[in-house]
Amino acid sequence: MEQAASDQQHPIGIYLKIWGLLFVFSTLSYLVDYFQFQGLLRWSLIIVFMLIKAGLIVSVFMHMMWERLSLILAILMPPLCLLVLVGIMQIEADYTFLTRLDFFAQTAGG
Amino acid sequence: MDNGTMTGTMSVTRTEALARDWSSDREAFPVHWGKAMMWIFLVSDTFIFTVFLVGYMTVRISATEPWPSASEVFALHIGGHELPLLLIAIMTFVLISSSGTMAMAVNYGYQRNRRMTAALMLATALLGASFVGMQAFEWTKLITEEGVRPWGNPMGAAQFGATFFMITGFHGMHVSAGVIYLLVVAIKVLKGHYEAKGNYEVVEIAGLYWHFVDLVWVFIFAFFYLW
């Protein structure tokens, strides 16, 4: 855990393993589309495979799991506020959608 | 007074180390300055890409016309079979492989193996360039055969084209810039530019950028192509 700054030397095998895992999870997420899973199953599988792949890339390929906690938090915490943006815009988009439906219903009726 | 040094002893826990890093008037991130700056740039780039994806989410939710099915729009006809998203899947594997070769290039850099480092970086750049090539093919097919435009398309919601060209275009631009970046660093490695100091962190920093481009693709693949 306590490493010198430039000490990012790791056995090359770990990269090959992660490479393989990324292939596996990419194939799995492709199969989600190939077999045309729909609804909640589709969305949850897509999100799970996406997060696993992102986690593997960031932690191993980008060496984050070997970085110091101060750097990890400085990088990972700010993007969390983007989740708030996602939430706000989802509410806003739902509202826009309903407003449009209402408007088109009126123009069609009138 | 050296309770600030992070080479510390085994009695220091991770949380204590965090407090020490952030306290007192000194540098917070004990890493190469270039690496810290690259990470800060990548965090800001994360915000840009997320804003694009959130914009895409917003127009897709609020569109009253049906959203075109990416599975059908991006299907390829090969030998009478319609294979959904085939080209996109190949592009995904190519980009992941380029990330793999890049990670190994960083590793060989730290082993001071100039030849292998440069060779793997050139392989990464080549895979990246082929990714951009396939993207150009995809755009051409979409524009000329499917008739997709930023302001409309025959399949459904008009916003499909605008978000598609914006998001994948911005990502493709990142890949193209990355290819140039990698070529520059690879040539410098070959010339022995980093040999004097024995400092190959430049390769790792270039790698951070490249892996980030791959990372963004993971999200685009999930939200734009699969959703």
C-alpha cells in the first residue's frame, strides 16, 4: 500500500487476465442484445456489465487500485455529483414528455 | 518533523495516510505532476462526456416519436444473415485490445525495455486508427444508406442523429487525438528521449489518456448502442 510514486510495476500476467475478462464481459453485453432480452433484465444486465468493465479498466489498467487514497478520492468523488444531474434531468425530461403529450393531444383534438 | 512523509511505517493506516496527505502546507498528491494533471484533465473530460450522455438521455426520454432501434440501425448484412451490432462489437473488441497493448507498453516502459514499449505503443496506435476507420465506415453507411441526419432520420425520433453524431464524433476525435499523442511518445521512446532520466512515467500518463478513451466507449456502448 505504501509505495513510491513511480512504483507502478506489476506482473504482466495481470494485464492479460484483465484483457481476457474485458473480452468476456463485452461478449456478454453483446449477447444481451443478440438474444434481445427486454425490460428490467436488459437494463440491469447492461448496467452491471458496464460497471464491471469500467471498474476493471480504472482499477487495473489505469493503476488506480495501487494509487494512494488521497488521489483516488480526488478523482472519484467529483463525478458523483453527476448522478445528481442525471436525477434532475430525468425528472425534467419526464415533465417535458408529459407536456408534449398534453400539447399534441390538444392540437390533435382542436 | 517527518510525520508528513508518506513512505511511512506499517503502523500508518490508509485513513491516517489520507489525513496526512491532505493536512499541512505541502503537496497533496505524491505522484509525478504530469500524472496528477492528466487525472485532473480526465476528470474534467468525464464531466463533458457525461453532460453529452445526460443530454442524450433527456432528449430520448422526452421524445414523443419512437426511438430508432440501435440493434437494427447498426446491423450488418453478411451472407444473407442480419447480425445486430456486429461492427460495433468488433470496434469494442479492437478498442479493448488497444487498451491491453497499452497497459503492457507501460509495463515494459518501467522495465526500461525501449523496443517493446515503442512496439506496443505503435500497435496501440494502429488499433486506435483502425477503430477510427471503422467509425468512418459506420458514419458513411448511416448517412448514405440509412439517411440519418443530425436533424432527422427515416426511422423515428429526429434527435437520434444529433445525439449520435455528437457523442460518437466527440469520442472519435478523442481517439484520433490519442493516436497522434501515442505516436509522438512512441517515437520519443524509440529515440531514447526518456533514457537520460530513466523516467518512463510519460508512457504511463499517455496510457491513462488512452484507457480513458476506452472507458468512455464502455459507457457509450452501453447507453447508446445497447439501451
